[in-house]
Amino acid sequence: MLRFVARRLVWMVITLAAISFVTFVVIKLPPGDYTTTVIANAEARGQDIPDSQIAELKRHYGLDKPFLVQYFTWIKGVVLHGDLGQSFAWNQSVASLIGNRVLLSMVLSIASLLFVWAIAFPIGIYSALKQYSGGDYLASFLGFIGMAVPEFMLALVMMYIGFRYFGQSVGGLFSPEYADAAWNLGKLLDLISHLWVPIVVVGVAGTAGLIRITRANLLDELHKPYVATARAKGLPEWKLLLKYPVRMSLSPFFSTVGWLLPGLISGETIVSVVMSLPTSGPLLLGAVKSQDMYLVGSFVLILSTLTVIGTMLSDLALAWWDPRIRTRFQKG
Amino acid sequence: MQPLLEVRELRTHFELSDGVVKAVDGVSLSVPRGRTLAVVGESGCGKSVTARSILRLVEKPARIVGGEILLYDDAPDTKPLDLLAAKDKRLRQVRWADIAMVFQEPMASLSLVHTIGDQIIEAVRLHENVGKQAARDRAIEMLDRVGIPDPKRRVDSYPFQLSGGMRQRAMIAMALSCRPRLLIADEPTTALDVTTQAQILDLLQDLQQEFGMAIMLITHDLGVAAQVADEVAVMYLGEVVEQGPASAVLSNPKHPYTQALVRSVPRLGLRGKDRLVAVRGTVPPPYERPTGCRFHPRCDSFMAGKCDVTVPVRVRSDEIDVACLLYGEEER
């Protein structure tokens, strides 16, 4: 088992190195660089920037050096000092810029994830056990609606309802008086009272999807012979269902749980833009548009790291959950 | 002598959208104490459904629509328990403690994500007030008894780590762990190779000697029935057409259907000129049962105006109960 984890860790490092390099190449692919954005912005304001000043800017940002030198300078900082570099557009370090936002994104995403699980598993299990009952049809109906309605649309509707009927301040994660305040109990409560709207919005599609998956997985297991064996043993119905088919039906879920991790900080971009939430998605979008390369590179690096860690965690979780996988790991 | 279990006029129907399939339609048979009853018949004659109906294990769309299943107590002259009328709780007590079952597919009928020990211990602790350690000791003892090598280690194995024959042995160990009075074995050797099949049948006979339980063996294989059965019940189209001592039924069958079945089995010493005779015709479509005697369209002794009109009742001829219009007149 330890050998397996060690081998996976080595591959993770290689994968991340490759991803960071490719990311850098991709950022460099479009013509121009950050100075192009600066010039364009200046021209939009009717100003003209002399060539000497542009050259100065390029030197300042290190954009005049060869591509490989830029890449290795950046990656050396990341690996050796944990320094993600400077954001050109914001003129501050990437770490200070995204730290708070990544945290809020994770809070929002983890909260929506728990919301999704808490709602979807019981409903999915109920739907399968009472297949073709009124409750099952209702769950399926709501589920399809949940999957079909785009999130931004739901966000707009929820904002309207929140504003019209509950008098809540629309958008954002904080009321105006707390937005720039330091963290205290009041701010935390304010965050919680704002958080439920994006949680519901972000969670609805996921809930709908997971209900369908749970129901389908469980229906596959429900009539297998081992369930009949358990019933023949004299186990009470609910106990045997939870111990045998429900348990089996969760295996596919464990193999995909790792994919949720990167979604934790980037999944809610569109909703965040619509509801102007101070999370990381809108920041990434802006950075890509203005070729703010260290900011984009760092974002992608963080996302990729979470992806590979998530994949590994889900493999480990599946091994813990399913002995058929576990024994294969132990052999080598 | 009082039988252990008596099935009277059992009817289990499949209520499908195209109509009702009367899979079991008036089955009556009795299981003698401490002996082996083999229930034989072609595929689709309703033998498995009969077996499952005894413990009320049939699932939708199948439904038990009538009959009695009487389980007699060991003490003579006590009122039998009708399993079809029993409350769920009482039925669960009977399951495994009085009547246990072994199914056809040993791989599918054990849970793959629980150890064999866990599944045996669960059954023991469900029906007997014993501690974990005592139940585990019982599991190890049973695994040893069914001939699984190194049972102390195997008790913690998962079913997928065992071969097919070993899995079926583990299943038998589990079935006998609560010392049932009746073991229902539904095609227990069909999925196994011939050598393993012979070993499993020997094992069942040894265990019967040791524990003194009755066995109801469901099989389509007359050879298997001849090898282990004390009594044989022959089923055709959802009813028992003949039941009697194995030696009598197999060597001197009364019902034309049984006669045809016995003729269709290859025997040693058969010469080239003695061709095997298949049962004439085919099984009629499930939605329409023939009128009168259900076997009459395929019967060599068909009597027009009689067999297609009158439903035969069971009569005793020599030691055999047979439902055929050829018999009865003189005995009645």
C-alpha cells in the first residue's frame, strides 16, 4: 500500500511539472502579452504610451527575457519559496490576491457539496426502493427540471425572490457593512445568511444529477441474488438494504468523488459572476482576458494540483470502501 | 409420519403487463423429516419459484396468490405454522433458523464486499443470543466442517478470493450455521464443473447425516436426483404431477411425463439402435395453459374427450402419488 502511494506521488510531481509547462505555453500562445492590454486600455482612454515606456514595462515585468527563462524563474519561485509571482493587473502578489478568494470558494463549494449529498442520497435511495411510486415520479420530475435549468438563470430567479420577498441585499457574500470589515462573529453570521442562496443555486444541478445516479446504481443492485440471500437470512428489510445493495451502489460514487476537488474552487464561476460573489472564478476569468500570466499560471497550477490530489484521494477512498480494489492494491 | 413441511395448492403468479403467467399453479408436495426431496422438471416448470415462495422470497412482479405452506413442529400433534399467513416478524424468525437456502450462483449470492466470516456471523447473531467471539468460532467451525482448508484464515477472506466450489461450500456453511431443520438447495451445483458437483453433493449428504436436517433439492438433472434423493417430486407447468420414493419414481414412473423424462436421459450400456427419445412437442406458451390435463398435447397416452376436458386429481398408485387420468379408476 505504501509503495503504491509513493509511486503515485512521484507520478503526481511529474504530471504537475508537465501541466505547469503546458499552461505557460498556452498563456504565451496568443499574440502579444500583458503590455498589449495596457496599450489597449490606454488607447481606449485616448492616451498614447511612448515605445520607451513600453520597453520599460516589459523589462520591469521580465517580459523581454526568453520564454524558457521566464518559465524557470517563475517555477523556481513556486517550488523553492512558495512564491506564486506577481499579478500585473492588480500589482500585488498572486498569493495575497487569491488567498481569501480561494478560501471563500472552498467554503461555498464544500457547503454546496454537503448540501448536495444530504439531499441527493436519501432521495435517490428512496426513489430506487419505491420505484414507480408517486414519490419516485415526483423526485424524477424535479430532478430533470433541476438538471435542465441553467445555473445562471436559477441565480437570477433566486436573487429576484430574495430581493422582492425577503428584502435581502442582492449578490455578494456579505452585506455592505461587513464587506471590508475584519472577521468577527457578526461577519460570520452575515456570511452564513448570504451563503444559502448560492449554495442552493450551485447545488441544484448537482443534486438532480446525483439523485439519478444513486437511483440507477441502486436499482442495478436491488435484485441481485445476494440481496435475496440476506433476506432469506431473516434480516429486517431496511437493515439488509442499507448493509448490502446500498453499500454496493456507492462504489461508483467513490471512484468519482476526486473529480469534485478542482470543482471546489472553479465550479461556480458563472454563478459567481452573476451574483457578484467574491470567489475565485471571476478573478480567473478576468486574468485570462488580460493575459495576466502569473495569475493564470498559478490558478491553473492550483487547480491541477487539486485534481491530481483528488484523483489519488478518490482511489484511496475506493480502496478503503471496496475490498475488491483493496486486495488488488496490496498485491502490488 | 408427520412431514416437516407441507405445501398445499401453492399459487405464485407473475402479473406482467401482457397478462398473468401462472408460474406456480397449484403445487402440492411434502418434505419428509431428515430426508432429501428432489424437485425435478424442465426449465420454466416453476420449481425455483416454488422454492422461493416457501420463504416468501418472490419479488415483484411475482406474487403468491394462494395456498398454504405448513411447517410442522418437532413435537407431534402440534398445530403447524402457515408461513404464508405468518406475520413478517415471525417469518423472519423462521428464515435461516428453521429453513435456510443455498442458491444457484455462489458468486452472485454472497456479498462481495463483506468477508465470508462477517456474513456467517451476522446470520448466527441474528438468530441466536451469542457473543461476537462465539459466533466467529461457530463460523470457523462451520467452514472447517464443509471442507474449506485453513478456515481460521479463510473466515476473513472475501468471496472473490475463493474458487467457485469453495464459494458454494462457504454458502453451505452459512446456510447450516443456525442448524436449520430444512435446507432448500436451488440448483446448488448447476454452475459448477462435474467433479466439484459430485463433491458438493457428497458433502450435502454427509452434512445431512450429521445434522439430521431435511433437504429440498431443486434440480433439472435426473442424475443428481437419482444420486441423492430419497423422494422425488416431478413438476410440469406449475404443478406437481408425481411424487413418491426416488427408487420407485425413477425406475418405474407412473406419469407419462416422468416416463418420457426418464427415457430421455442417456444411460451406460445404451446401444446404437436404442436412440434417446426426447419429450415430444414443446412447452406451451406461458400465457395459455392447456385445458384438462396440462400435459395432454404432448402425451403419448392421450385419451381424446377425457384428458383435454377433465383436470386429473392426485391419486395413489403403489407408493406413488400421481395426477393422471390413466390411474385412479380402479384404486378409487
